Amino acid sequence: MLSANDLECVRGERRLFSGLNFAMQPGTLLAVRGVNGSGKTSLLRMMCGLLTPAAGTLNWNDREIGKAGEEFRSNLLYLGHLNGLKDELNAAENLRLSLHIAGIAVDEAQAVAALDWSGLRERRHQPCGTLSQGQRRRVALARLKLSQSRPLWILDEPFTALDVASVERTRDLIVDHLAGGGMVALTTHQEVPITAPTTLPIELGA
């Protein structure tokens, strides 16, 4: 379980949110919405341990995530709004490198299968710097296909720059992850219906 207790976020001179509480259990979708600048990305980064809250705590199985350390990180997959790709590496190399950094061992065949799922099999040897923005996003999203063992997915605008088929494919993978007992926290400006055993909506700045 991932829980937030009286969470507060302050950036510069602005308090973006305070007194935020939630608890995610297996099968929970945390759907974070709000206008630009309301703290959506900051909240997700806090949930990953990348940003320290001004007040309050985030706990993994009743233990602060900072103290849980590798026990927490080994259960987490974070996909930010930036794709995190190296332009000089091809799609397969980027995929294997990013997952290696996350502690997930992936061989060439697994990387190719994930890129096939993303519709990028024929471009697997193409440097990512030459891909379109939508194709680059699909390379990044292929990490999800190879990270289903990680129960907690934290996704910042996963559907950005995707065509309709890619949105549906990504949504279906998220739905399957939730149905299998995974947990997903995401932000999106797009109206993408996601079926989950439990949905917790959060509207920041409301």
C-alpha cells in the first residue's frame, strides 16, 4: 500500500496543495487532475521520492518511502512527462538501458517484443533522435510492457503525442495491470476512460 498523510507541496513562494490524504491498495487507480501549475507533476515526483514534501509523509506499507529505500524502489516504475531517451541510441538500446537503470534485466528478444507491442519493431535499430515525438513516446511506454512485475506505476501524461491506436493500446495495458492487482497513479489532460477495481480521483487546485 502507498499512502499519503497530510501532504503539502510548496514551490517557491506558492503553496500548491496541503492536507492531501489518500491510500492506494492493489487495484487502485489514482487519477490526478488539475490546471497547469496546480502541482500534478510535483505530487507524482513526491510519490517517487524525487521531491521532498513541505509537510506530511508518504508511506510504503506503513514505512516512509525514504526509509524503505530499495524495498520501495524495486516495486516502482516511474514514467515522467519527458521520455528520458538518448538521441544517439536506437529504440532497443534505449529500452534496455532505461530498464537496466531501473533494475530490470531485459534481453534483446524481450526488447524487440515490447517494441513490436508499441508498433515500432521496424524502427528498433533507428536512432531515437530521428524519431517523431509520438514514436519517442511509444519507445518510452514500451517500458510498461516489460515492467508488469512492478506493482506501482506512476505515469505523468502517458498519452501525450500518441495516436488513437497507441492510446488504446496503452490504456488496455494499464487496465490489465490494475485488474491483476497493480496500482497506477497518473495525470492526463485527455479523456481516456480507464476501468479499475478502485478509482481515487484527486483534483488539485479545486
